[in-house]
Amino acid sequence: MSEPSLPPDAQVSRTTVEQLVDRPVDDLSLYRRALTHRSLLRIYPTHTFQSNERLEFLGDALLDLLIGEVLYDRFPDKAEGALTRLRARLVSERPLAAYARRMDLGAHLLMSDNAARGHGRDNPSILADAFEALVGAVYLDRGYEAARQFIQDHVLDPFDLVEMATQDENYKSQLLERMQARSRPQPTYHVVQEDGPSHDKTFTVEVRVGDTAYEQGTAGSKQEAEQQAARQTLEQIATEESAT
């Protein structure tokens, strides 16, 4: 059965999609939906096509599962906290947006002119959502193995996971080096809260640089809480520097 007529702004060719995902596709409508930003729906309110938000939800879950599966098998000696941090370095908004940029995904997004003029095609949140939605579309169209291979190609293959895992354990060292490079005081770590019984305590640790309090981390050990606090402080500093 032929698809209903769509406005020109909501159309995408099979050739374009197959080049984008580097594999044959069956259900083109899934990929069109994955590329559709919600701003387009406001332009054509009488049409029944959907935005990529539901596919984004599915793709997010698939990324967590598939990346988690790889890391679980690859690093049998790492604790839950280390695996969680490593997965976050691969599937949080910033890296997801980077994967989308490498594919030039922004150029293929279906969105309103206003959204495009507002730099929507390079917006990290929009790009990350679209990448997740594309993962969901590949899964629904071609199955689990195709989605796994797509993630392998675009998320895992560009990185040396062993090197990344080694760096992951050194957030405190990374933060110290960053402060030294800026001639700032050495970071210090302070326990600001302890919860739970003595045999199962949870510690909340805060990073301070001189008189400035930065981020906090919470974990079942002081060392792990310090690493979390250092990681979040590094992310905060990076965000502040990118905004200036």
C-alpha cells in the first residue's frame, strides 16, 4: 500500500537513508521518523507523521543495553561504578552528538526553517536525540544484530576502549593536571555527608579548589565518590569554557 502524500519538508529518499546507515533498508518510514524533529509537526499540524521522540526512547535503551553488554564482557574485573562511568563517556549527549556530526546527520534532519536558522542542525541535544532515534529505526527495521553492528561501527570502533578505561580511573589526576595548567590551587576533597549503617555507608564528597566549591559525588566508598566528584567537576569546567 502506498504511503499518504507528505509535504516536501517531510520527505527523504531511500538512497539517502541507505547511504547514511550504510545498509539496505526495508521500512523507509521508520528512518524518516528518526530524522523528523518535532518542530516540523507544528508547520504541518494536519498531517499524521510523527517526530523522532519515541524512536529516541527506544534507541537510548538499546545503546545502554548494547554498550553495557560489550563493556561487561570486555572488562570482567571492573566494578559497577567504573562500568557506568565508561558507558557514560560513550553514550551521553556530547559523544552522541559527535557521532552524529561524523555522519553529517544534521544535514539530513527534517525540521522547520526556524529551528534550522536557530542552529538546530548542529544543536548537541537535537543531534544526540536523532542518533538515538536512528539506532531505534535500524533495530525495528533490520533487527538486533543490525543495530548492534551499527553501534559497533559508529560508537565502539572509533575508540580504544582499553585506553579509555585506563583514563576513566584517573579523573582526580586529570582534574589536578587541569588546575596546575591554569596555575590554580590543588583540588581537595571533603566528605559533606555520610548515610547508612557502618557496614553499608554511602559517602557524598565535594571538590573544592581554593575557596570555590565545585561538584559532588556520591558512592559506597570515599574513593569512588571522589572520582565521581572529579569527573563531574571536569564536565562542569568544560561546559563553562565552551560557553565563553
